[in-house]
Amino acid sequence: MAVNLPPHYHDADARYKKAQTPEDKLVALKEMWVLLPKHKASEKVQAELKTKISELTDQIEQAKSGPKKAAPGSYKFPRQGAGQIAFVGPPNAGKSQLLTKLTKATPTVAPYPFTTREPIPGMMDYEDTRVQLIDLPPITADQFEPFITDVTRAADAAVLFLDLSDDDGPTATQAVLDRLKLARRELVPPGTPPIDDPAVYALPTILLATKSDDEAADIRLEIARESFGTRFPLHIISAERGDGLPELRKTLYDLLGVMRIYTKQPGKPADMTSPFTPLIGSTVSELAGRVHRDLEDTVKSARVWGTSVHDGQTVGRDHILHDKDIVELHT
Ligand SMILES: Nc1nc2c(ncn2[C@@H]2O[C@H](COP(=O)(O)OP(=O)(O)O)[C@@H](O)[C@H]2O)c(=O)[nH]1
Ligand SMILES: [Mg+2]
């Protein structure tokens, strides 16, 4: 969709392109952010600008705090499936164990902290879709791998871990929230309105209480509810016994806020095996952009089979699609 940008925006853009230092670049980008009209048509430009601002802010900060441990961008995972969810939590909370239960990934699981040193992705099946889960090293007040800023910028959502086998579980989980906040990552409940500051990334988050098989889990759960009860949706599991895992798959899929759309070619049956997964509320043209980059602008109409239309109804490019619609795109 074309975006009408005010003339001052182009001036700032020119200053950005001429800027020699990261600091000057950042100043120009922030001017562009302020000048950019914030509406649906500019969502893509907003997202690109926000990523640049965030990357530069993090880069400047990391340069200040000494030599880099990891080259920037070395831990960016190509997006796969319906979306990416990052596992964040204190040491020993059962993050890696959960990844082995939900995916085919094989991170080391061990009864001592700091076993996981680098991000490990795995694909979780949910019905006919897949969700990419990323196991991360533990976060504490003084332990924070710099690449976590990259992974949490790219991720669509997060799972915050709370260990029900540990009396200090709530304190350790609070430390994770505090440390992430220092890195300009805010864990928020799903449905939270966007944050104004372009350098801050908000991740829709569920709180996951783990090791519910522990004999004192019930009592610790009460304490956890008091600390975090209303701040995040709470889900309880035992990875060891398998309790809560089937429900968790659905919760994680739902956390992405996507819908399943099946596409078909004219005169042929729909492909019901691998749905596209645009965000809930997406239009025909947004779906088309996922099918092929060029299609987003060239699609003119679609025929839709689903619950909100009569079968095979022709709709325009701005028609809002619904979960499980079957769509035939026309250019
Ligand atoms: N009792 C119990 N122990 C668990 C459970 N999940 C993980 N653990 C144990 O907790 C320890 C740390 O697990 P790990 O997945 O490596 O934690 P991470 O540091 O968060 O990745 C290991 O000894 C696991 O066997 C569970 O559901 N119940
Ligand atoms: Mg681990």
C-alpha cells in the first residue's frame, strides 16, 4: 500500500543516509519516526523503521559496554512456521527440557545452571501448523548474553518461566523481567496496545510455571499467583510428567495471534495441508503479500469460502479474512 510521507520525512531520510556515525544515524531515524504518519497503510514502514532504531540503539549501547561477545546478527534465525516464540527465564527452570518435549530439538538438559549457552531453535507441531520455539541461555541480574537482544527483537512472543521447585522462583523470574527491561524489552500480556518508544520492543507473553510435579509446587504456586497473578496469563506444566503440555501447544499457537488461511488455484481443490498464517484481522492483500511479495500490490479481488461469506463469494482486496477461510486470489 502506498504511504504519503510528509516532505520533512524525506529531509530526515536524506540526513540519515548522509550520517557518518551511528549516533547521527539514530537522531535522523528518530526524526523520521516522529514524522511518520502512524496508520494501517504505513505499518510496514513503521516496522522497518522501528527495527533500524532498535538495532542502532542496541549497537551503540553494546559498543559502550565494551568488546562484543558475539558478532551482530550471528544468531538471527530465519523465520519458520507460524511465528517465533522465545523462552526467557532464570537458570534451571526447565526451558531446555520443555523444548525437548515439544520439538525434535535436542538441547542439553542438566541439573546445573548455565547449560544452555546459545539460542537453540525447534519446531513445534500444532494441528496443521508449526510454531518456532527458541530456547535461550538463562537470564539473571548479572548474566545476559548480548545476542538475546537480537533474538527478542525478532521474536513474535515470549514464554516467561517460573520454577515451582525453587523457593526463590518468583524472585528469579522478577530478575528476568528487570534485566530484559534494561535491554528495552518489555514482556506484556497479549493484547497490550503498542508502546510509543520505537527503541522498545514489547513481547506478548505468557507466564509458564514449571515442575508442577514438585511436592511443594502447590504452595509455591500460591505465592507465584500473588506476585504475578494478574500480570500475565498463567499456564502450569510438568514437562517430566507431561501435565499441561497438549494445552500448552494450543496456548503457544494462540499467543501468536495468527489465523490459518488455505489457498486454492481456480478450478482446483484447495491445498489443505499447509495454511498461510497471517495475523488475525489481515486482509486479502496482506495474505497475497505472504503468498508472493509482488501479489500484495497486484491482487484485485478474491473468491472466499468460509464462515463469514457465502461459498465462493467475490470480495475486494481490503476484505478482512477469517480463520480457516479458503481463498482464491485474482490479479
Ligand atoms: N521435577 C521436574 N524436574 C524438571 C522438570 N523439567 C525440568 N526438570 C529438571 O530441571 C533441571 C533443569 O532443566 P533444564 O531444562 O536444563 O533447565 P534450563 O536451565 O531452564 O534449560 C534438570 O535437572 C531437569 O531434569 C519437571 O517438569 N519436573
Ligand atoms: Mg537450558
